[in-house]
Amino acid sequence: MEEFDDGISVFVASEKDEKYVDTILDTITKAAKVRGSGIAKRTHDYLAEKMRERKAILALKGEEFAGFCYIESWENKHYVANSGLIVDEKFRGHHLATRIKRVAFTLSRLRWPKAKLFGLTSSGAVMKINTQLGYEPVPFSELTQDDEYWKGCGTPENPCCINCDVLARTNRKYCVCTGMLYDPEKHEGEELPVSLPEDVVEMAKHAEELD
Ligand SMILES: CC(C)(COP(=O)(O)OP(=O)(O)OC[C@H]1O[C@@H](n2cnc3c(N)ncnc32)[C@H](O)[C@@H]1OP(=O)(O)O)[C@@H](O)C(=O)NCCC(=O)NCCS
């Protein structure tokens, strides 16, 4: 658990945190409306399962929801994405997203040490955070080619993101988002950005049964 002197804890969620799922979904939907962007469809069950599998990061101030993101693996765990990042408006601008991503990154590195970590984003804040973690901008051809991942953007017939027509028109080569990739081979021996509690480290190292 990462705790600063603002009283917000950032930690790897578990099944007992399912009570926050509806608030998380609500906050993601509201933020997408404000940004005028589309949104990958996530259900209550999907996020609850991420918590049960210990693939979600939650930030709380006491019992109050502050932020969230979750982890997904693709192509037989060769690629790992940290997705669905959200910080409640009230808590923005204080490096909470940075803290959440640092925990998600550390957990991902411990759990899938050989995987390439990647993300698609149009957010300046996220580009900055990813860059600090060692991600680099790359063409889409270097990201996972797993169709399931790209389904999250939607299709012109079944749109999730407002720009999915661009993605379809370019045959998935280009779009409005920037693809970012962290290649572990370029960072051998580097320290992880945060320390996680011992039980989480143990879980991450022996998590095959949760994968
Ligand atoms: C994007 C989001 C998660 C950022 O949360 P946050 O806690 O305010 O972000 P941080 O405070 O950790 O900011 C990280 C860095 O980005 C900078 N930043 C913050 N907002 C920014 C913006 N709109 N444009 C450019 N840079 C920005 C910060 O100054 C900080 O840089 P620094 O380390 O040099 O000081 C939050 O605004 C959000 O939930 N937005 C809606 C959902 C969303 O866009 N999710 C991302 C989908 S890819």
C-alpha cells in the first residue's frame, strides 16, 4: 500500500472491494462525457473479476473512492496493458494518477516480468506518466495484434470510441491515440518504482492460478 500524507491509500484491490465497482463505472462514464470521448465497455462483473484476480488498483481516502485502474494481458501474456485509469475530479492534479500507475506498473512487472507493457492514450497526463515509467511512443504495429484488445475501441457499426472509424479506415495502423510501449529488455536490472506489501509480492510471483 502506498500512502502519502494526504490520507489516500493506493493498493491492489481484492474481492472485498467489489462495493466500489458501480461508483468506478459511474465515474468513468461521467468523465468520458466531459471529455467527449467514447469509452470501452466494461461491465460490473468484468471489474469485479479484475478485483478477485488481484488485477486492479484502487485509491481510497478513508472509504471514499478516489481512483482506479486495472490490468489485462494479451497474446498469452506477452503483452500487458494497464487500462481504465480514472481519478475522481475532486482528487485530480495531485499526482494520484501517477501513484496509481506506479503501483499498476510494479504489479505488472512482478507478475509478468517478460511481458511488454503497453497502452493507448490521448491524455497528456497519461503520456507524461508513461514516459516517466520508461514507456516510449511506438507505431500500432508494435502493440498487441490481439483482436480482442482492439475490440475495446469498437467498430463503425458498433462504436465504443468516437474515433473508431479512423482506426477501421487505416486498417488499425493509425488513430488519434498514441501507442506507448515499455519493453522490459531495454530496462534490465532497473529498480521498480514502488515497494508493494510482502503478501502482494508473494501473490504476484505465484499468481498462475489467478491468470
Ligand atoms: C487523466 C487523469 C487520470 C489524470 O489524473 P491526475 O491524478 O490529475 O494526474 P497526475 O496529477 O498524476 O498528473 C500526471 C502528470 O500529468 C500532468 N497533467 C495533468 N493533467 C494534465 C493535462 N490535462 N494535460 C497535460 N498534462 C497534465 C501533471 O501536471 C503531472 O505532471 P508532472 O508529474 O510533471 O507534475 C484524470 O484527469 C482523469 O481521470 N481523467 C479522465 C479519464 C482519463 O482521461 N483517463 C485516461 C484514459 S487513457
